[in-house]
Amino acid sequence: MKKLYMSALLLSSTAILYAQEVIWQKDIKSSTQDFLSQVTTTVDQQYLITGSSIQATGKTAVSSVASKQKDASKGGSDIWLIRINEFGDELWQKTIGTPQDEEARSVIQTADFGFMVAGNVQNSANGFGSKDVTVTRLDKNGKVLSELILGGRGLDEVEKMIPTPDGGALLGVYSRSSAFVGSGRMEAGSSTINYQPKTTNNFGEGDYWVIKLTKDNKVEWEKNFGGKGDDHLRTMVFTSSGYIIGGESRSERSGNKTVGIEEGTDVWLISLNTKGDEQWQKSYNFKNRDILMGMNVINKSQDKREKNQDLTKGILLGGYTQAEGRIETDDETFWMIYIDNNGNEQWRKHVKGESRKKEERLSDLKMNKDGSIVLAGTSAEELGKENWKIVKLGDSQIDQLIEKQNIKIYPNPVSDYAYVEIGFDFIEADIILYDMGGRQLQSLKTKNKVTKINTQNLIQGAYLIVIKTDTEKTANAKLIKK
């Protein structure tokens, strides 16, 4: 199997290439055609790997992961979910689908520790267009709770979904679709599926379609952004001032696009407040076809936050530039940009990637709270046998951007369970819970960076968590019980 060199190169430069450390690597092999789309870090620092499994209609999926079998195929291509712990061990997997073709695109964890999975479905019998957006809600064990289908009269492809502070979600869709007007479909649909037609029209060939969902999985508002050309939304992040929507654009200034392009496609960012109103637009160019693959928000530490000041320190963008119309040995160049919360570029760097002839594709990148990076992609030994590859890296330059805290507690305030995250290195630590009168209530030993504690028996009020390690380091923080 070929190694996913492009993933490592995306987040390094020649100067710091040897500063990266592979912490662990997980290869998920398959005898069928499977494509990885996203890796999601859960609140307890585990991972949910999401992708699509292509099967012949009526056949049973036969791919083996850690000696387990997939669920039976639902028909065509299905959504495939695998949950692994922080050490790369599999916990469970789930196949979701219908007789039509589905593909997974984005996953978030909900406040109840379940998941919302966003994907696409082609030519759904009760849908809106040639491709619609699906949002499926699951509990923490993978049980399906509800489903939402959105679309217009054409092709709509969801690219990203992020959680919102009110418990809802923001969907980012690449839309080549007009608003859906009329009726005469979906009457025979399942009672568990909620159908929501697109109500906004495009400005050009393809637009950014942004949809805000409530915690009940209903549409709160939707907006279209684009020029007269093709604009392809790729990713989104939540910052202290709202949302940043990003992708690539072929449009000159037109429609509601206020920045032009230099060459090929440029990276195009839009900043929105929480109501969907535009705050600013920015464009970045690397020549040729510039593709944005991911954005990660870097926040200021609590002790450096000032009153009425933005909490966001900056945003790290990662992507690649691809030569158009030809395949060359060095036809892909990978890059990173670091910008402030107003979109002003702070620095950028380029690095040459492996040729596309390697048949390896970076799908997602995540920066963890400790400064490490999880990379996910697809590697093919031969056409039709694509395997998933997940690599966790440590990177000294990215690590310098992270303002670490010695102890973090989340959620806080807490109801039943809280997670205690220790920010410094240790082999074994004691976690001690005190009431505000100094009485010890709990004590446990841990070897993990993140430890789950039970707070169900605590009465409402304030408590103190104290950390003591074998390296003689200590830290403490207040915990609030609802």
C-alpha cells in the first residue's frame, strides 16, 4: 500500500519536515470501492471516520475491518461510519442508505453525544432534484433517530456541516440549483423524513448555499452567495464573530460577490454573523486551480482574553493548487495560510506534493487541542480498491500557535458527566474533586490526557478539580454543577 505522503506534506515545509512525528496510523482495508470523506474528533478525544461504500444493488457488503463485517448493503452506494477510540481501536460501525446512491460528506457530534451525518442522495424518488442533501441524526451508539432532505430543482451537494452554539448546525452546500417551486412529490415519503425545498435562487452556474438548522433539525434561515461563474463551497468554521465560509471561485465581481479572481480558481472566504448577514469577503491566490481543503480556528487562552475582545486568535487554512488541463510529475502544490479573524493574511507557505499518479487523495484534516493533527485520506493499490488511511501527526510549528491550558473541563457547567483534559505531559495523574469547603468527594488515577468523571450525585453548585501528576505538576479549575 502506498503511503499518504500528500497528507504529511500539506502541513509541513522543508524547514520543519523532520519536526513531524507519526503518533499512530490506522489503515482500514477493503475489498470493495470505499471513499473516506471526514474524520470527526469526539468530545472524549475519540474519532468517527465517515465515508461511502460502493456496492452492487442487492449485494451484501463484504469489507472487513478489525475482523468485523459491515452491515448489509442498502443498495448502490451507502454511508459508512466507523467509530474508533484514541488509540485507533474500533468501537462500532454503521451502514446507512436506501435503494438509491448515498454518499457521506460531513459529521458533527451533538450535545447529547450523538451525531448528525450530512450527505447526498441521487435521484431520490421523493426528492427535489438530481441530487439532494440528507441530514441524518443518530444517537451515540449509531441508532438512526430522524432524517431531513433538502434541495432545489437541480444538483445540490453538501460539502460541510458544523455545530452552532444553540445546539443546531450550519450546512454548507455547493448548489447548481434553482429554488423549488410547486408540489406533486414526496407524498409517499416516510413519516420519519422531513422534506425542505430550497427557497433561494443562484446568481451563477454554481453558488455557496448556506443553511442554518435548529436543534430540532428544521431550517431557520438560508442564504445564497456567488457570482456569474462557478463558485464551489468546501468548508466552514465557527469563530467568535460568527461563521467563515470558504471554497474556490471562478467568478469575477458579479452577483453578490465583491472580490474578483486572479487566475484559474481563487480561494474565496465570506464572513457571516450568526444571523447569516455578511461581514466581509476575501480572496487568496496561488495560481492555477486553488482548492481549499480545511479550516481550523485557533482561539486565545482564557488568561489572555480581554473584555469585549474577539476570542478567535486566527484561522489556519490548508489546501492545494493543481495544474489545469495537464498531468505532470509535480502537478500538485500544497499550501497553508494563517489569517486573523478579519481575513487578513499573516503568513503562507508552499510545499510540493506527490503526483496524482499515486492515486492518493487527502480528504480532511483536523487540528486537536494539544496541537497534534489528524489527517484522513484514500489510497488505492489498484483502481476500484480504495483503502482508508488515518494518520496522526505532531508538528512543532503548528504546536507554537496553540496556547495550551494546564487543565480544561467540558462541558462546564455539567449535568451528569464531565471530561477533564490535562495539558502537560505525565505518565500517571490523580484527579481529585473537592467541594468549596475543602472536603474531598472523589479521587481517581488516570494515564489518559482526557478522563471522564461522574458528576451525577453532585448537588447544584461550585466544586474544585485538582490535578496532581507523577512529574510533580499541579493544576486546578472550578467545575459548576447545574
